[in-house]
Amino acid sequence: LDVFLERSPFAVPAARLLSLIEEGHFQGYVSAASFPVLFYILSREASKEVARTSLEKLHTLLAIAPVDERVVSRALVSDFSDFEDAVQYYSALGVKAHFIITRNTRNFSASELPVFSPDEMLALIESGDPALQARFGLD
């Protein structure tokens, strides 16, 4: 969202992460639940054309983490204070993600996966620490 709406200063690290995914440094996922939400916000803040083009780009870059009955059931009984975040989390678990990247890290206190802000993830990647990079499936 930050990239497509060019939200400064957040767009720069998010765009860099998308570039690293495009270059094959790691696999990125987006929850299927994100698409209608993103379309709504982008349509409202920009236009339907911008929304569609942006989501098509996102769809080519990232694999889709499904939202199924198991994800919804687990999200409904979770300790997450925000249902949408719970759905994001359990869809990430469903694809065996190594971590979650979000600017909203505080809403993921119930997460057993490591949760990084875009800036934190870039710092980890740029650290060059092979043990850390291997732990998180980074190339």
C-alpha cells in the first residue's frame, strides 16, 4: 500500500523489499484476504485503474497465501486483538512463512513467527550475516 500510494517515508523500504523479491532473494507472500482490502483502499485513495494495475503487479511479484476454513477458524479463536491481522498471521503459517513484514508490528504480539518492520528486514538482509539470513530463508 505504501508503495502504490507513494507514502513517504514508508514507500522506499517497502519498494526495496519488493525489488529484492523480484530479484529472487526470497519468496514473498500476500494473504488472499489482502486483495479486496487493498483494492478498496487504492480505489478510494487513487482510482480503480490504479487499484487494478497495482494489484496485478503485486500478484506477479508475490505468491498468494490462501485463506481457508482452517485459517478463519484459527483466527476467530486467537489471541490477536485485530481479526484481519490474525487472518494474515494464520495464512502466513499455512504457507510455512519464516517471518512477517509489516509496519504494524505491535499488533502481532501473539505471533510465534518473527515480525519485522520493512526497515528491520532490510537491516537484516544488509547485515550480510549468513546465519541470520539462513535462519530466515534469505538468499
